[in-house]
Amino acid sequence: MLPILMYHGLHPDPAARGRFDPVYSVRPADFARQLDWLLEHGYRATRLDDLDPDTAGQVVITFDDGDVSNLEVALPLLRERGMCADVLITSGFLGQQGMLTAAEVRALADAGMGIGSHGRSHAFLDDLDEVRVIGELRESRERLQELSGQRVDTIALPGGRGGARERRIALELGYRYLLGSVPGANRRLAHGRWWQRIAVTRSLSLAQFSSLVAWRGAYPQLTRARHLALGLPKMVLGNDGYERVRARLL
């Protein structure tokens, strides 16, 4: 079983550098405690490119979007513990306020972090026609490969939106690791399928975190049920309508 953790930014408060999100911005102190828990319980952080299907106890740590805190906050905490992560970057965000710069992408790669794509503009791919989906995935991959000096094999769906069409296009463009946002722990390490991830949010307690990583107990089932329940308003309202409602509620 392979847990893939999904983080975004690490911010102690809304005034911190980066793009604060009241749901997804994890406190740096909580992130440090979560890393320590993983080490204490025998987990070994690995990049997606370095996964070994015959090794137990692996965990993959991912960051979506490309917040500057991935470099300034997460990287030192990871390196202190001999750990690594995959940073999945929206290439069109590079250089914007609170986001990584082109030079910082290379710095992360040189520090041993994996670099992957989170699309070019963060558009929800299932809203786009096929030509635009191809552009989103191809342009982002090419740009990030140029900046990082790494082969970019990973795509994380912006907003978790996408399905069979996006899977086909991603594979045709050369991606190997396809990450969604359906909560769960992966029991088969097979290329060419959407892998589940565990969203780590600001309100998550350490007990809840540990239950999700082990995918054991009632809390993971509640998390999956909540995710499924949110699928209905997305279907009824569409992506734009759902995001407007979510923004009003937060």
C-alpha cells in the first residue's frame, strides 16, 4: 500500500509569504510533526521516479501549485530529516506573487526534489476541448523540463478534475504518473492509471493524519464519503459554479 500525501503551501498565518488558503495551507509546525510521525513509524519518503514496488513502507509527499513556501519552508524541513518530495508546478504561475520563480524550480531539482506538472494555467481540464488540454499538458511539461533539467513524468490534475480523455492524452504526451485527488491509499503500483492521494489540510489533527496514512479506522471512510458527496454539487453547478460557492463559504 502506497500513501501519496497532497500538500499545497505551508503558512503559519495569512500574512506569511506565499498564497494562503484557509483549507489547504498547513502550519509549518504541523508539517514538521507529520514528517516526524512518518519517520517514527518506519515510513521512507521517496520520489515517484524512485518507487520500488518490492519495498514496503514507502510514502510519497507531493506539493501542488508551486507556492514559494515549498522552497523556503518545506525544503529545509525535509532536508533536516533526509526526506524528499515531488513538487507539482503550475508553470503559468511561475514568477507571480507568492509563487516559485524559474530559478527556484532548478534549486528544488538540484536539492533532490522531484518536479512534476500541475498544468500550465491550472484550468480544470474537463472544461477544455482536446486541443487546449494537449496544450496545457505539453507546454507545462516542456517548460518544467527545461527549467529543472529533469524528465517530467508526473501530472497532477488541477482541482482533481479529469478522467479517461485526460488519462489518454497524458499518456500520449509521455507522462507516466497520473495523480488525482480521490482520497485513498494505492494498493497497486501500476503506471497509466489515476493514483489516489491524501489531502493534508490545515485542520487535520495528528491522529487523523496517522489514520489516513495507514488508511485504517473510521476517519478515512468519512473522508472518502465527504469527497463523494462533494461530487454532486460539482456535477450540478459545474466547475465554475462550484468554485464560486466554495469561495463564499470559506
